[in-house]
Amino acid sequence: MSVSEPETAPRISVVIPTYRRPDLLAAALASCESGAAGIGGPVEILVVDNAPEPEAEPVVAAAPRAEGVTLRYVHEPRPGISQARNRGVAEARADRIAFLDDDQRARPGWLAALDACLERTGADAAFGPVVADVAPGGDAEPREAEAVFSRRLDAARDADVTASHAFLGTQNSLFRRAPAFARPVPFDPELGTTGGEDSLLIKRLVLGGARFAWAADAVVDETVPADRATVAYLGRRRLRNGQIRCQVLARLEPPRRAEILRWMAVGAIQLGLWGALALLARPVDARRSARFGIRARGGLGKLIWLERFRRPMYGAAVTPPPVEPARTSGAE
């Protein structure tokens, strides 16, 4: 990846927030070498390090180089995924901004597929599939981890998936800057440690008339380590996802109370159904009981979504040291 600044503004900026996962970040950056090929213009990749102290710069410096791609490192010590995403948007120089998580690996042609989808459809944002790569060793069934971490929509290439916005997130996405990031602070900092900041952004865009398209060929693989493929972790994740359904609606201006009540009704049904199945299966099939219990937690989350029930899910919840002037650099 080129160290020098390109003469013209990049066509696409790729924002990769990261927090103390150097090996995964290295794999994500290596995948971008082929994933960013085929774009009709320069590309910049922004790694936003959200650790309290700058830690990821050596990983960025050691990343592979590809023609037409600039790699930049940004340290954002303010804790929370929202702060990292907001800093990435602020630093990005392109009119189109893509997001890739640091535990994801882009497949060849990934970014070109997102870009082409945006061109063909005229949509405000494009989203692609996420395929979970589950490591062995967890006590949960792999298919439960795959269901939690994967994103697969039953939609054709270039299909309008605006109606499925509740199941979308910024991982593996490409946005047009002007309609998507008009707010000075697009991602709500108050959701930075619990998550849901991207769901809130997406919901606001939909209410403002935005359209989303499905880039079926823009595939990324997400690494799911063994310590996340456990019944306990997947249960917490399902609970958090259920909470997000309602808390996003509560943070809108004005709150969407009718939609909150509908999601809570869905949650009550899910909790009752999956909870009962978990209890019935427990004496005869512990694995099946655990599977049903994980799903029941998703229903519970839709019922206990108020702030006092939410718990941090991101490592950047750690209190940082006194903030020094943030640094931005090219990889040397």
C-alpha cells in the first residue's frame, strides 16, 4: 500500500476501527490488498485505533502494499466504538465511506462489488454478506454462533433491502457520505460501549428516506474465536441484540413508541416459546436446551432494554488515561 498521499481525493475511504486485536487486524489489512482491487480510482484505508494508548501502528506499518491504495493510521483514545467510527468518518477524504471490522477478512473483489452495487442501484448505502468462521473449542453448537455472527439476507443481487434495515449494521457496508453522515456526530457516543450506534444511524437514515441495496457478491468472513462460541457469550450477545431493537427506537426524535411495543410483544413470544422449549429439552438433550436458551435471551432483551439493564460489550469501555493530542499518520 502506498505510503504517500495520492494526488487526487480517493474514490472510497475504508474505515477499520480496532481495539487490541493485532493478529486479526493484520489479517483484515492483508485481505484488503485483494479486496480493494478493481476500483476505478484511489482508495484509502483508515485504521482507527481505539485503545487508550496507541498500539496498532506497528501492525499498520507492516501491512502489505497494493497499487492505488493508501493506508493511514489514526489514534482515537476516547473510549467506545462510536468514537472510533465518528473519528473515521471525520478523517475520511472520500465521498464514499466503507466499513470493515477488524475481525473480518474481505474476499477478492469485495470493495468493487459494493461500489458497483451503489452505482447500479443509485442507493444511499450498500451492504454485503457476512460469513462467520467459527473456531472449534466453544461449548455452543457452531450453527448457533453462525446465526449470531453471520449476515445473510434472502435477497438477489442489487435488491432493495431497506425494509430489512433492522438486520443491517455497518460491518461490510458502503455509504454515500452526503446523505449518511450529515450529522456532525453521526454515531451516538452514548451507545459506544453497549452497541447499537450503527442501528440507530441506519434507522434515522430510513426515516429520512434513504434506500439500501444488497451487494450479494461483496462477501467478508468474520473470525469467531472459541471464547465467543460459547453458550454464555452467545446468550449475552442475543440479549444485547434484542435490547438494541427497542433502545434504538427510544432514542429517536420523537421515540417510536408503537414500534417499541411491537418489538416487546415479539420478545414476549420469543421468550415464552424458546424458554419453554429450553426447559422441556433440558432433561433429555442439554445441547438442544442450550440452543433454545440462547434464542430465548434474544426475546428477553426486547423486554429489558432500559439503560439499567444494559452492559458493556466492547473493550473500549476501559477508562483511558488523560487524552493527549490525537495522532494521524501515514504508515511508514
